[in-house]
Amino acid sequence: MNRPVTPTSIAAPFARYSHAVEVPAGARLLVCSGQLGIDNALQIPPDVESQTRICFENVGKLLSEAGMSFTDIVRINAYVTSREHMAGYMKVRDMVVANPPPASTLMIVEGFTRPEFLVEVEVLAAG
């Protein structure tokens, strides 16, 4: 079983994430490429929350295909194109991630391959 590691000897996480997650020996790993907010009809919603929902829906499909679920996520790397998109991303992320939450990094980047994209989410899962 994956074990969150959040020692009291360092500052508490700023949001809903664990500082680290220990993965036991012999666990299967699933490394997911970054998922963008584009649906099967190739539509890209104009807002970050809708795009983030699509990102996590795609992650869920990848996890399911590997016989895993959101509880197996040990790390999330997410990228948004502007500081004002952080809250919308985090709102959706917090509805999706398991408890205890995985390790997580959120970065602000200049952009993606197309200007319509506001967020990208990649995960590492172990189960």
C-alpha cells in the first residue's frame, strides 16, 4: 500500500497534497503523459475548470485501462498558463484525488502547443 509522508518537521502542505508518497517494493507503475483539456470530439472548453475535468476524466480512463483507480495516484504534475487558473484547477483536482492526497506540483507555464489550452495534468500511479 502506498504511504503518504508528511513529516511535522517541515511546513505543512499549502493545499490538499502530501509532501511525498512511499511506494512499496514490487508495485506496478503507470506513468501517464500530460493530458490536455480536449474531449473526444476535439472540443476545447474555454475555461480552466472544464478543461481540468477533461484532463482528470482522461487520467481516470488511463488508470482504469491499467486496472487502477485514483487511489493509486502517487504524484500529480500540473501546469497552468496563468496564476488566475490555479484556483479553478485546484477546485477540480481536490474533488478527484483520493484521501490521503498524492504528492503534487503545480507550475505556471507560458503556454502549450495551442493557445486554447489552459491546463495540462500528468500523473504517476502505483498499485
